[in-house]
Amino acid sequence: MKTFDNAQVGGVLDVASAADAIRGAYLEMAAGSAAVQPRARIGLDDVKFSAMSAILGSHRIAASKLYTTIDGRFRFYIALFSLDDGELIALLEGDTITGFRTAATTQIAASCLARDDSRTLGLFGSGIQARAHAMAFGNRPSLREVRIHSHDDVSAQRLAEDLAHEFGLTAILVDAPLAAASDIVILATRACAPVIRGEWLREGAFVASIGATRPDQREMDDSTLQRASRIVVDWTGQTPRETGDLLLPSQTWLSPSTLIDLSCVIASDERRPATATDIVIYKAVGIALQDAAVAHLAYSRLTAS
């Protein structure tokens, strides 16, 4: 068995390649040649332990993501197993993989569900995932301006400066309504109460909510969800059961049966027309399929020599 730390993994990954690997895994899922196991959590008063798994048939591997949550901090590990002989072939630290897979999957969703001419990006948050998403979207050809709304002015200003330096973008700190009035809106917070309102959104917007991943967390209010023509989730087998964004609104108008699986969107090679005026939401909590795809990519590159 080989072991790899976060630095080694980060040295061989990039968002574009991670997105290609994840797209391929979703196509496998749509074709029935991949399998996913929902997240399972156990815990005591001060600690939690979580596990989630997936199989990629084309690569003949199974992956299990295992992690602890202690004082709100996560430590991730991903184990890769051969499906030819059952051997545990690698154990990878998973913090870097988690950052890549979340931003890469949102990028895939946006390639299908955001208008190609989107010029403004509204970003809620300035932490690890907010930064990962900003950097993943920074080289989007049509993007001109990033509007950051964060409670941490220091990290937000640093992110704005990095975006301006690396991509030549106009990056500014703004209030919540202006950030929400963007062509693409990314919510990367750990909020327990909504951070955006439906009336703030502009016609044709694409909204990606990736931060509220627990039943007690919520980034979008009812009017945001009600304005959406479609709500796409990273997996209908897990997402609706984990996030307060989908559990807390009244189920009289929001039902799991109305949610669309991202695998269906990817398999149909959907593209949003430039004339679209409806609002589309992508809601993610992170699934093992994404981790398996990126972990296998990293392992393949690290062992290629």
C-alpha cells in the first residue's frame, strides 16, 4: 500500500483535470457503471466520524472517504481498493482532494447551467472553499468582475487582491444584495440562516450553494428556491437528506421528486441558452463519487513514474 500526503496530492492536481475526471464519473453513474454510498455519521458530544464510499467500474477501484470533525475542524483520508484482488492500494490525505473536487464539480454544473456570457460572479464567503471556487472560476472567459461578500474583511480583501493579480479581474468587497445581483452566485458559507433573498437575484442567474451541508444549516431563503425554474443537486440519493436548504422549507411546494440529479444534466450535455431569463439553482453537499474520481486521478499521476 502506498501513502500520499496533501502536499504530494496537490502537486499533481489542477481544477480542469479534476473536472474532467468527475465528469467522467458522473457519466459512469448515469450509465450504471458506478455506484455510490451515502454519507454515514456517528458521534459523541464533542467529536464526529463520517464515512462515504463509491465504486468506479471503468477504473476497477472502490474508494472510501473517512474523516473526523473535532471542534469544527475536519481531517480527511481516502482509501483506494483494487476491485481485481481486493487489495488496499493507497491511502491519501483528503483535504486537498476535497477542495479540488467541490470547486471542480461546481464548475461542471456551471458549464451546463450558467449562461456562457456571464460577466459577474457574486461570492458569499472568503474561506477555503470560497477561495477554491473563486480560483476555479477566475479564468472563465466571459468573467469580468467578482463581488465578494464576507464577514471576514481581511481574508476577503486578500482574496480580491489575489484575483486581480492572477486573473486581471475587477474584484471588490460589496454588501449582500449587490453580490446576489450577479450572473453567477456562489454561496460558500456555514450559515444557519439564509444569506440571500430571492428578490436580490437577477434574471438568468445561476446560483450554486455548496456551504450549507448539515440539516441545521441554510444559505437560501424560501423565495430564492421558489424563483428557481429548476433545482439541480449533486446526487438525489444523498443531498435532499443532508442540507437545511432542502429540509427546512415547507415540503408542500418543495419535494425531493422535483429535484434533478446532476448526472442527468451532464449525460444530456445540457447548455444554458444566452437568452435564458429563468433562475437555476445547483445545491451540493459533496458525494463520494467526486472524491473517488479525484483520488484516482491523483493516485494515477503519483504512480505514473
